[in-house]
Amino acid sequence: MVKMNKLLKEQLESAFKGIRISIPEDTRMIIHAKKEQVLTILKFIQNKAYDHLALISCVDWIEEGEFELVYIMSSYLQGNNKYTGKEKVNITLKTRITRKNPEFVTVISVFENAEPYEREIHELFGINFKGHPRLTPLLLEREYEIPPFRKDFDTRKYVEQVFDTIPFVEDKKE
Amino acid sequence: MQILQKNISDRELELYFGPQHLGMVGNFSITLKVQGDRIVEATANPGYLHRGFEKLMEYRTWIQNFPLVCRINVVEPDHMEMVYSMAVEKLAKIEVPERAHYIRSIYLELARVGSHLFGLWAYANMLGFDTVAQWSMYHRDLVLDLFEELTGGRVYHIYIWPGGVRRDFPEGFKDKIIKTLHSIGGCVPDYDAAFFNNRLFYKRANGIAQISQQEAKKLGAAGQVLRATGVKFDIRKIEPYAAYDKVDFNIPVRENGDAYSRVWVIRDEMIESVHMIFKLLDKMPEGEVYNKIPNPFKWNIPKGETYARVESSRGELGLYMVSNGQDKPYRVHFRTPSYTHGLVILEKLLKNASIADVGNTMISLYIVAPEIDR
């Protein structure tokens, strides 16, 4: 498995310039890439049989003024259900976009199941995915000034504003 | 069902298939565009149960999150505890003693049996097999009794802890597990006669909501949905956690990819789980059940990020977690199996299906609404 990881690392590094790859565990590989490279890297990884997109996540690094998009991929079993060890590996692709201009491209053309994940990130972080067919609300019911999963959204303050403070039982008796 | 809008010109109706419908799994709804009995377009609407757990967890310490995390999935809270514990252990580099690994595996397999029985209840109920539904609910209760004795809670257990499990098996608990599983296993012929080999079940489920292997892979399926198409994709084998690498077990698969195959995979999995629990009980070593963790009130976990995954009873359950060196997680994101099944695959499968098959499709995809919303 370690060999397999090394091979993939070399292939990736020769194909794409300016990416950083680290292997923190035997079963994980993290690729840091520029945002322009994401689509081509995803296609490249998919062609290397890592064809299962498990998750798209987003982290708000507010102090650095950036959003980090995280794509986690692994491999389905290849061929006739034999375990080769390849499916153990999780590949994490990370890219950063600025908080001021939260725009990115959709990856539905590569992985079809990216659709609800991008929709959710659009709703909770306010990132606009260009080319996404329906960026309609998914989970939330109300309108928010700041998308609620951003770090500058204060849950406690919001609850007080919307639902008012609940009085203590002692105060109610008066 | 409630008619929202009527377009007489092309006779297309919009039907709201909401939580009040018997064939619906929990708090979830689908808006259907139908022409006659045929569904033209289906839109899944989650959000009824969105409680913002991932945001809430950013406000609580690592240990305070344990009572929260199990509430994400009501039907099987145990795999949630496991995946969160695994992620914390990976980030904080905590070792788990050997006996705790075995106890975790036994506990998770019991949870799988309980959860599958609950799923069987929903499916049998939807098809009108009320007797089978009552049986499976009764047998699930027997599993819950075991949980109650072990952890003090029937539904939410908060039992798996970073560094091991909360407490050891009480005296005589091993025999109780064996007795309960024997009484459930003894009823398998009855279940087969009344439900699984029943002609009505075959007629009602065969060919319904069929998905090919290629398409299932393309749409990111996991769990029974994928295994019913013939792929032996199971995290317990691929990336063994707890004590799953210590025992030998089979992964039941079927080839057809329809509702019939999926329910059969669930049945076979339950039996396999029971066998696995017996094997684990035989092999279980003596020793400690948890390693001491630092004072949880002053527990700062070093900077880092990790992705942990387990095979929950519905498919691949993952957790992406980021720590920035504080006493609280910086970002938590769950990858739940029902998310892809309920939002991508369901919409695809309902196209061109008939209205009568909506419930069948949903429940056979094994969707739990709280898992989608989080």
C-alpha cells in the first residue's frame, strides 16, 4: 500500500505543478491544490480508479480570510470483488478560496453525487457554485444575513434575536 | 396526499408526499410530479429535522459532544458514537485496550441487529405484513433490553468513549447475549415462512426500484444499496476497525439490485452479525476496558484533521473533523449513507415509477431522515 501511495504521489506531482502532497497515515493522502486545478485533478484521480466521492466539506478559516473546500475520495472494489488494499486509501483534496469572493465551480460533471453536497455548502456557507443546476435551499427554513455555518455567525445572539430570551421560572411567577 | 396544484392542459399533477403518509420514513417529504399513475419528476425535501448538530458541536467541548453525537441518528446511535470516538482517538493519539475492541465490535453488531429489525418492521408494515412487523419490533426490544442492562439507556447509550468503553460487561451478561440471540435466531424459519419466502413479498418487491451496479457506483452508493448489486463493499473488511480483523465473516451480496435483493441482503446480514457475535464472544480476552484519558475539562486536542469511517447498518458512515488545538472541535462534518441514497438515488429511481411504489422504494433504500438533516 505504501508503494501504491508513492507511485500515485509521483504521478500526481509530475502531472500537476504547484501541488503539495502529504501522507499523514498509511491509508490517507492529502493533496493541496490551487483552485484552478481542482477539476482536472479530480478527473485524474477518478481515472486512477478512486471513483467513490465520499464527502465534500467546507471549513471556514476566518483568521486567514479563506474557505477551504475538502473533497474526500476512496476506491470502490475493482473487478471481481477481490480486496487489493487499494480501497483502503482515502484521498483528500483541499483547495482554498477567498472569503470575500466565495465562488467556485461545480464538480457534478465528474462526480454526479456532488450535487446535494454543493447545495448544502451553498446554503450553509454561502459559496456560489458556478454551473450548479439548482442552488435552492436544502435544509434551512429561514433567511439569514450571514450563512449560519460561517464562523462569524453567532448562534446564541441569533437565538435571542429570533426567539427572545426565555424568562427564568422565578421571574414568571411575579 | 394533498393536491397542491392542478394543470389541466397537460394533466400533470403535483403531489406532496409528506411525513403523514404511511409509506414515508420519518420526517421527510417528496414532491412528485405525476401524469396519471406515473411519476415524471421527484424532488426530495429534507430539513424537517435539521437541528444543526455540526454547528452545535463547535460550541461544546470534546467530551460534551458525546451525548450530542448519538442523537444524530435515532435508529442506530451506536455507530455515530463509534465514528466520533475513532476520530477523537486518531487526533489525540489515544490507544484502546484489546478487550475494549472486542466489546465495541459486539456492541456494534448488536446495534446492527437491532437496527435491521427496526428496518424490517418498517418494510413489513409498509407492505401490510403486520404480524412480521410485530415480531421484529418485539425482537428489537429484546436487543434494547440488553443495551439497557449494559449501559443504562435503551435508545441512546453513550457507551463508546475515547480510549475504550464506559464499563465492562456485567456478570452473566455474556450468557444473556447468547440467550437473546438464540431466541431471535430460533425465529428465522418463522420469518422465512411468513415473509421472506412469501410469494406476496416476492411479487411486491421483485424488480421494484432496480439500480445497476454501474449506476450505483456512479451515484456514490454504499451499504445494502451497493451490496444488492453484487459489490462486496464493506468498510469492516476494507479498513477494519475495532476487532473486525480478528474474526472471519462473510459479506452477503445479491446480484439484482432491486428492493427484493436489498431486503434479502438485510436478512442475511442480520444472521451473519449474530454468528459474528458468537465468534467474538468466544475469542474475547480478559483485561482493562478503557485507557485513562486526560482530564476532560481541560482537554485540548492538538491541531490536525482526520477522516474516520465505519460501516453503519446503512452504509459508509464517515466523519471529517478538524481541530485547531482548542478544547472544542473547529469543524465537524458527517458523511451519512442516507444523504446520497435519499437525495440522489431516490430522485433517480422514482422517475417513471408508479405512485404505489414510492414507499417501497424509500424504505428499501433504507433511508433515515434524521441522518440526512443532521
